[in-house]
Amino acid sequence: MVLSRIWSAFIIVAIVVASIKYLFSDNYKAIYNDLVVGKSGDTVQIAKVPVQKLSAEIQKSLTENPDTEIARINYKKDSTNQVAVYRVQKADGVISTSKTAVEISLGLIGIMTLFMGFMSIAEKAGGINFLSRMIQPFFSKLFPEIPKNHPSFGHMTLNFAANLLGLDNAATPFGLKAMESLQTLNPDKDRASNAQIMFLCLHASGLTLIPVSIIAIRASMNSATPTDIFLPTLIATFCATMAAMIIVSIKQKINLFQPTLLAFVGGISALIALLVWFLVRLSKEELDDVSKLISNGMILLIFFAIIAGAVYKKINVFDAFIDGAKEGFNVCVKIIPYLVGMLIAISLLRTSGVFDVIIDGMKWFAQIANLDTRFVDGLPTALIKPLSGSGARGMMVDTMNVFGVDSFPARLSGILQGSSDTTFYVIAVYFGAVGIKNTRYTVGAMLLADLVGIVTSILMAYLFFG
């Protein structure tokens, strides 16, 4: 019910804001078209003015490049020093977004069939049960409603491990399999169980060891030190994960001061600290090599262990793979309606300019409170991240283009991009895959964990980059 209300609010607010812009600004007479059939990157001319009437910053940019884009406004200067001003479409309209949602689901089919196939082999060979027994002492305290040695423990472990290594393609199939396992224990199939909420909140907090894609983007944009966001990102995402665990544990009355939980969390913290100590001593090239070795090597190690175990147990390996692969295909098709619904609401919010209104309001509040306003310019990434991973990535790149890749807002946007996951996308896909309609307090808990990640990211940005 909570997700339904939020989804409805997204659509209503977006249309109301668009209507206000249409009625009171001549620059937005095409906004309804943008909302429905517009394409990201399309431009609409909103003015033509002499170059002298523009700000000094824009004039300087036009001197260097007569066709320049600043903050989603495109300026084109002609030979007579007249400048045509265009508004750039920020996101696809709902028609194109619906198509994109289906393409995303179909794009998952290959990955899902691959990993679900290997998961099926592992289950029949007893590998998932073995992993469940290994992680049992810790997870049994955090998930008290799950029976001893239940296979869901193994599925969740694989999901968390994939997230930690930044293996998004592997994390999703493992996570969906974990949700299916947990659903078999759920007495009310339409209502999220405690275990499902705990798992999804921990998953969405996005604990990642090395933000490889962010470092790669910074390097491609000629950052002087593309890896400098590594440590603050790791700290921020670790704090978000701890926050998710604490928030849900308080709600579910789980005692986090049990010796087993304290020992496990302390051990993980110590291990991460050692890895950080090792990784921060590496150069960019060495860090790239190590991250690729760890990530890809882990995938191949998992495949090798599964096949070797299945051969030892005399399992019909290929038939087991096909059985799991079929299940992966069905899951991808099943999540299409949930994904379409969520992405069109996000598209309306972005295209209507709701995020711009929020950012302008936050900057005004920061100025009134005499706060440093540099952090506000990095916040669009944080606002979009719970809704769309690709949208947040695009906003991060946009921030780097506008302010410079090594500027404070750009570095902050990189930390924010790596400190959390796509909350509403995760809810739509994971709960949609198992038919959960009542998400209970999941949204609130996940957004609180996101908030902790955002606040920590801002603090880390000021601590590391002043």
C-alpha cells in the first residue's frame, strides 16, 4: 500500500509541476509533449538573445565553443553574436520509457538464464546447502524466522558477495533466487515477510568494495586522481549498510548485541579495513588490475566450484543447467509490468523538473542558513539514485561536465553514486518477481538507510576534499 501511494504521488506531483510550468512560463509550452513522447537529448528553443545579455560565465564558454551546453541549457552563437537558447530534454517520455523498461527486462534474460542455470546445478549438487551451513551461525541471528540450513542462506550469501565485488550482473539473479527461497517460507504470499524485508534492505544499501564503474568514468574524463573517491565511497556505503541492519533490527526486535553478530560484523569490518589499507597503496593501473582480477576471478571460481562439485556428485550437469535457465527466462518476463510502472513514474518526475525545484529549494535553504552550498550541486545524483541507476549515472556525468571532473560537486556525486542502490527499482523488481503487494515498512527503512548514506557521503566529501 505504501508503494502504491508513493507511485501515485510521483505521477500526480509530476503532472502538477509540469502544468504550472506550462501556464506560467513561455519556455515550457512543449512540456506535455516532452512528458509523453519526448526523447532524452531533444531540444526546444526557448529564446534568442544578444550574447551581451548572458552571464559572464556563459559568454566565456561561448568564446571557447560557440555551441555549448550548461546545466541542460544549450547555447548556440551565430556570426551576428545572437545566441539561440535551447532547453534540453532530461529524460525519455513515458512512451519511450515503457519500451526501455521492456528492453531492460529482455536484456536481463541472457544473464538470468546463465546464473540461474549455474544456481540450479549448485542446488542439485548440494553446494547451496553447504554454503547455508557455513553462514548459518550469523544469518540465523539476523534472520531468526528462517529454519536451520535453509537454502535461502546460501542464495543471500552469493548475492551479498556479488554486491561487495561490484558484480551487478551476478547480484540480481542471486538476489531474485534468494527472494524466491524466502517466499517459500512466507505464510502470507502477498505480504512481505520479516526475512524478505531484512534481506532487501541489506541488498539495497549496496555495500561495494571497489566502485569500478565510477573510477572508470572519472578516468575517461581525464581526472587527475580518478581513484580518490574509493575510500570515502567505501566508508559511506558501509555506513548505509550498517544503518539498514540497525533500522530493520529495531523494527523486528532483533538483538544486535549478540556475541555471534558482534563477532561477524567486527570481523567483516576488520577485513574491509585491511583491504582498504592494501588497495589505497596501489596506483590507478594496479587498482584497475586488482579489481578486475578479484571480480572476474571470483565469477570463474564460482563456476569452477559448482561444476567440479556436480561432477563429483555425479549430477547431470547440462540438464540441471537447462532447468535453471528456463526459470531465469520466466522471472524476466514476470517483472516487466512492475518495471514499466516504476520507470514511467520516474520519467515523469525527471522530465517535469520536480528534481530541479527540489535542488533550487535546498540551495536557497542552505544560503539562508549560511551553509556552504557546494554540496547542493552534487545532490541531484542522490535524488535520482533511489529511482534510476542509469539516470543517476547520467546526472553524475552531467555534474562532472558542468563543474569539472575533479571539482567538489563532481567528487561528491561520484561518492553518492557508489554509496547506495536504486531503492524503488529494487523494490519493483524483487517484490514483483515473487508477487508481493504489501511491502510493509520496506520503503521507509530503505530510504532511511539511503539518507544515512547521503549524509555520510557529504561528510566524507568535506573530510577528504574540503
